[in-house]
Amino acid sequence: IGIKSFPHDFGTYSEVVVYFDDEIEGSQDVALEVEGNTPEAWDKQSRTELKTGGINV
């Protein structure tokens, strides 16, 4: 799991990305499971950790 930032007309936006190795059986399934079940809102601890990492949430 990682964070990628992208330029945009209104500034930079960030998103959480899931990396996987397609040579490892089942890794794509796990990545899709994580992607499909990300929270719509981050709890306080998660927001704090993201802000510490330079991600404004």
C-alpha cells in the first residue's frame, strides 16, 4: 500500500494505491479486496498518520 500524488488544475491530490506482484498467486485478488473496501471516511488516528506523512485530509 502506498500514497501517490497527482497534479491537478486546483492543486495536488493524493490517493491510496495498492501494489501487487502478479507473479504471486492471489496477490491481485487481495489488492482488489483492499481497493474495494477502503473506508469512505478516515478515523482520527488514520487522519493523524496521513497528516504526519504530509497528506492533507
